[in-house]
Amino acid sequence: MPERRRCAAVIAACAVLAGCSSAGQDAGSGPRDVLTRTLAAGDRPAVPDLTGTSLEGREIHLSDYRGKVVLLNVWAHFCGPCRAEAPELDRIQREWSARGVQVLGIADDSSRTAALRFQQEHHLSYPSLHDPAGKQVLRLPHGLVSTQTIPFTVVVDPEGRAAAVRIGTTSETRMAKILTPLLPGPAKAAGKPEH
């Protein structure tokens, strides 16, 4: 009997480590969405200024995007779910950037060449920080997210604090529910008081 329990535990652990590869796990947000966590404004930890070079070799600092809502998406070229969500993230960058959203990838690849090829194949319009040893990812606030499973996305509010975390694949529809409350409304954007 103990052997059977141990086998079940191994299978459960493998399922968690495999990441989110099922499309059904990204089917909307609601009380059953245990893979997305949002944090109240008073509970948001500061995200450190992740720094490094992009896949093209340009220096990147998370603080360059202060004042915007940033989607930090951790991915790798060999990750099937990462491939599935790449078009969604690119759509968010293209369609939400004018509203103050920036997607910033973090490529967890030992090979810069393979990661750059992934970026080019998917025509990604947002930069990705090359983090082959995972040093930048490990700087995220302790307990915010398990860094053992990819992909995952951390939504950083305009003040540089973690506002939400998504484990596994994401989509524009799912992110819209998180992004919209973090963005200024038309009255705020125009500098007019709200009534």
C-alpha cells in the first residue's frame, strides 16, 4: 500500500511539473481558476529591478517600464505550453501597449540562439531578457510563484509591485480581466478628475 501512495504522489508531482499544457486550463477566470492569483493593492510585494540583456544583446531593466503595467512572462524554447501562449502574449503587446501595457519575456534558455530563433519564429513584438541560469527569476519575491514550472506570468503594476500571478499558459482574455483594473480610465489618462 505505501508503494501505491508513493506512485500516486510521483504522478501528481509530474503533472504539476509538466506545466499547463491543457487548453481547458485556460478557459476563463472564476472561482475554479486556482492557477491565477491576484493581490490586493496593500498586499503587493515590490518586484526587484530585473536587469540583463535582451536576446539581441540590448540592456534591459524592468524599471525602464515603470508607470506601465508589465507582464513578466517566463518561457523557454523547448516548452510546448510556451509555444501555445506566444501568439496571445504578442497580441497583448500589440493591442494593449497604447493603453500602458508592456510584455517582457524572460527566456529561461541556456542557448541564446535557440531562444532568439523562438522569438523570431513567433514574430514576437516584445523583448525578452536572457536568463539562462535563472538568476533574475530567483530574485522575484519569495513565495510569489514557484519558479520550477514554466510558463508563468507575473503582472507588475505601474508602481513596480506584483499585482497578479498566472501559473501555466495565459491568454488575452484572461489577462484582460487582470489588466483592465490596473490601467487608468479615460478620465485619468486625460488628467481629468473622475466623478
